[in-house]
Amino acid sequence: MRFIIQKESISDVLIRVQGLAGRKTSLAITENILIKTSENGIIISATDLETGFEGFYPALIEDEGEIAINARKLNEIVKSFPISEIHVQDMENRWVEISSEKVEYHLVGADPEDYPNIPRIENVDYFKMNSLSLKQMIEQMVFIAPRGEEKRPHIVGVLFERLEEEGQQVVRMVSTDIKRLAKVDYICDPESACKADKSILIPKKGLVEINKFLEEEGEVNIGVQGNHFVVKKENEIILVNLMEGDFPNFTPLLKQDPSLNIFFDKEFFLMMLKRMSILTSDNYKGVVFHFENNQLLMRTINASLGESKETIEINYGREPLELAFNPRYFIEAINFIGTQKVKMNIRDRESPCFILPDDESTNLHVIMPMSM
């Protein structure tokens, strides 16, 4: 195999596949990427056995073939290559030469026959989504990350639904770690070919890899075939193995009473939370929220570090209410809110707290109080 490719044609993709090739699997060869020649370019494949990627990139093909080569080292070589034109060819005993007139690397390759097959995906019933919207949805899902050796499907996975609500086709994603929940809806364009279908569970780590390939402009094709969630761009396709298991029925949890709404200036509330979190620690994660007489008093008491408190004027005329929350959960949720005002809906110490934009948009975060 021998081909010539421009540095700018593959530099980005080599960076983006590092998460797949860098993940430990039962097969050492997945530390490599597979490169095959095609008529007018090369096909690059990468997998961690749960998520597979394949992309086409233009190149001048001088001799056909395929190679398996260490993804991390190839990325480092291409990233630091001094000129745009890169020559690649295989040699005896699966060595691979990467060179120009003045630079030459020889890397030990692997047997391409041992590389895991990435399933052929054909005749998928795709629908279109705005790429930036999907990217933003995924970011709101995966920031609620599983901890340690968590195995429960509804914790390590994200619920992906297509449903019809009020005459509109909606894509919904929901993520939880039991202590909090995030829900985001996307209203499909009538021409997108989106239609209601069964719910699926997608691994969060697979969504993290998908997110790396999403641009901030244009559209992507989304589909489900067999046991795979599929995202297809013009020259790239990503497949994620679906998970087995059920997501808890969260709908009853989302009931809100509009009379319990409290409104905050987003930036001030965010900075207040950050100030109160300064004295929290792994052993003292909670900040106390005390609501009374149109005021919110926040205070942190940490036996190891000290204490702090701050008061803000709010619209609260009910009976006094005192709860404790992990401020990090609020900070992370508010960072995804795009409006100038933040709406909090809270009933009592046993009920969840809702954080959402004040424009009734499709973003919703639910945070459970801590034990006091």
C-alpha cells in the first residue's frame, strides 16, 4: 500500500479518534486505527469494541492495500509533521513508513486481518437533526457522569426517545445519577423525517465520542438499526452499541406547581453559588438554603475550613423552608441555561428542586436535596 495525503485532511480525525483507540479493551489491536485505500482516498476505522467509527478522506492512491497502525503515535507524527504532503507506505514485516523528502519515520504496524470488523450499516431509516443542537443535548447528558464501577444501565446510559407531543415530533434525551436528572427536548423540523419510535439506552461514553465529531453548523443523519445507534455525516459514520435495560419512569417526578416558582438573575445566582462552594470539600459538600421573608440565605459550615453566608432578595412569601444542596449540581445545571433569568421550582425538603430557564424552553434539571 502506498498513498500521499495532505496533513490537513487527516490531522483533525486523528485527534478525534484518540478516545476510541486510547480506551483499554480485551483486544490490544484496538490501540491502532485501520487504514484502507479506496478509489479516491483512504478509509480510516477506529473502535473500542462498543463504539465504531469510519471516515473517508481524499488522498492520491499509488498502490492499494491496508495497514493497522498505532493511533497515538501516528497522531503525534502528523501533528508535528513539517510540511503538508505526507507519504505513507507499508514495508516488509508490517512496518509502515511515514515520510517526506527530509523526514522519515518507520513504525511497527499490526496485522490488519486481526482488526475487529465494524458492522456494515445499510438501509437505515435516518432522520435529520441540527448538528449543534445534538451537540448541546449530548453535553447536557454526559456531564452527569457515572462514578467508579457503576453498572446500572440507567446510570451509565442516556435515554433517547422519539415521540409526538402536541402535534410536534420531539427528540428527548434524559440522564440521571439518582441525585439529579437532566432532560432536554429537541423539536424536529417537519421536513426532518423524524417520527415516534421505541425508546433506547445509549452509553454515555459512546455519546462522548459522538460529540467529538459533531460540528457547530449543518445537519447530521440519525438512525437506529438493530443494536446500533447511528450518526452519519457526509464522509463519516459512528456506531454505538445500544444497552439493555430500562430507564426509570421519571414523568411523575417532573410535575411542577407554577405558584412555587422563584426567579433569580442567572449571573448573580451563579456567582453566589460559586462563592458558597469555596468552603465545601469532599467531606462537606452541602450548602444550606434558607428561604424566608422574600430572602434566600445561603450558608456553608465546614468544620475543617470555616464558614460563610450570603443573602439575596427573592420572590418568596411562603412558610420558611430550609434545605441543603450540593452547589456543584446547581452550577453545572445553570451553565447550560441561556436566558438571563433562572427559574427554581421548589416545594419542600422531601421534593425535588427544578432548575430551568424562565422562557419555558425544553431544558430541565432536577436536583434532590441532601440529608441535613
